Amino acid sequence: MWFKNLRLYRLTKPFTLPAEALHEQLSTKEFHPCGNISPFSYGWVSPLGKHGKLLTHAANGYIMICARREEKVLPASVVREYVTEKVTAIEEQEARTVRRKERDQIKDEVLLDLLPRAFSRSSHTFAYLAPKDGWLVVDAASASKAEDLVSLLRESLGGLSAVLPAVNNPPTQVLTQWLSSQAAPAGFVIEDQCELRDPKQEGGVVRCTRQDLAAEEVMSHLTAGKQVTKLAVEWNERLSCILTDDLTIQRLRFLDVIQEAAQEVDADDEATLFDADFALMTLELARFIPALLEVFGGENESSWGLASDDEAA
């Protein structure tokens, strides 16, 4: 349940639905397994998995939700093999060439034939709503995965006013200044990983991992004009992560002081343990997110009006 990536969405209007009412709304898009000829299925499941029935889980004013995606696995090589066999058989039996349009039709027939026999694979995307803080926080490594969940939430609610956050100082400039001066704001410590990009179109990219970022070879790239697009930091000895130029947080890790607190919880069941971990995580992130935005000059609230209830962030 501990989030490993953060994609933030600012709720530009108050979110007032209690967890029970939100469950009812999400029920209209509840997950159902793929049918025989369905290539994928996407919908809401209980954040507690087999230990819960509700599609929401509330604790300390935060509401956890979870989307599940199931898709049939049909390797392209297998599809091509079946298509080739059918095309070859037609060409030999009818002494003619199978054209592209007919080949595409054969491919569609092959897919319909193979889908019922295909294996399925599932993935889950967790997120939580923080109504009092005005955030939707999604644990997703890719923008598309996060947008899938946000789109499903919009469909379930009939609209949601949520936009990607904007800050007053460009993150690339801020992170570049941190690294070039080897000085981060109070509470932040630069670690040993970064990504540098040439701002010119088709410019070069340099990735440094487990390196001394104060070393001359790293500084030389900054002198040559490259800018920091990713930077690994530690915050207040409580968590570490990679900050990116689009304000996403990657490779989030909660450090020993948090993990030790989690281990001290005496939980009788999975729901109680989930509550405790959820409370610890959201408490830390409720402190970290404002601190992060502050070092980038604070939020630019003028961007909030750029998205309507029905628009994607």
C-alpha cells in the first residue's frame, strides 16, 4: 500500500462526498473480469483487496481508492504466426494473392478466435483523495496510467475539477540551481542521482546514478548548459525520492523512522494494519507536498481555471 510514485492533481473545487457516497458512485464503474472476447477490462475494486467489500477506504479524513486493469495477453508473434498460416492456406488453395485489406480481416478473426484462450494479467493503481488539503494523489509511474484513473473517476462522478499543479518558479531552473550551488533549501539534501538535459531540441541527455554529484565531470555538464530534469533528494530524514521537472515524484521511499513506526503497530487484522500504514503515509505526505511546492515558489493558482469539470488535467 505504501506509494512508490506520486502524481498530484489539485482539486480546484471542494470535494464533499463522504466515503460511503463515493462508494456508491464508484459502483457504477466497478471492475468486472474480461469476457471471452474482451481484450481488457478496467474498473474499481476495494483498496483492501479480498479483505474489504467497499470500493473506498477512509481514515483520518483521507479516502483511498483503487482501480484494476485486466488485459488479455496475446503475443504479437503468435498472432502473426496464425495469420501467416491462414494467408498461406488461402493463397495456395485459391491461387491468388491475399491483399492487405483481407489480411487485416483475417487478423481480426484470429484475434477473436484466440482471445478466449489467452492468459490474463492484472495491475492495480492506488490513489487517495485528500479533501481538506485539496489533492488527488495517484501512485503511478507513468502519466498515462495516472490519467486512466483520473478519467475513470471523472466518469464515475460525472465530472471532477482537478488539474495538474503549477508553480511560480520553473522546476528545471530550481533543481539546476540546487545542483550547481550544491545547496538545497532547509530540510532537503541532494543525494547521488540526477538527469541532465540539453535544452536545445534533440539535445543530449546525461544520467548519473550512485555518483558524487559535486564531482567536476557533473559540474562540467552544467557549465556547458545542461539543465537538471531529475534530482534525487532526501527530506527531513523521513523520506527520499526523485524530483522531476514536471512535479512528479518517483522512487518514493519512506525511511527508517517511518518504517519503525509502522512496525510498532499492533494490528489484529488486515484492515487495522492498512489503516495504520495509510495514516502514517498520508501524515508524512501532508507535510511533504506543501514543503515541496514552497521550494518551487508556491502554487500558481491562476492555472486552476484552465480546466473545467469535464476536461482532463
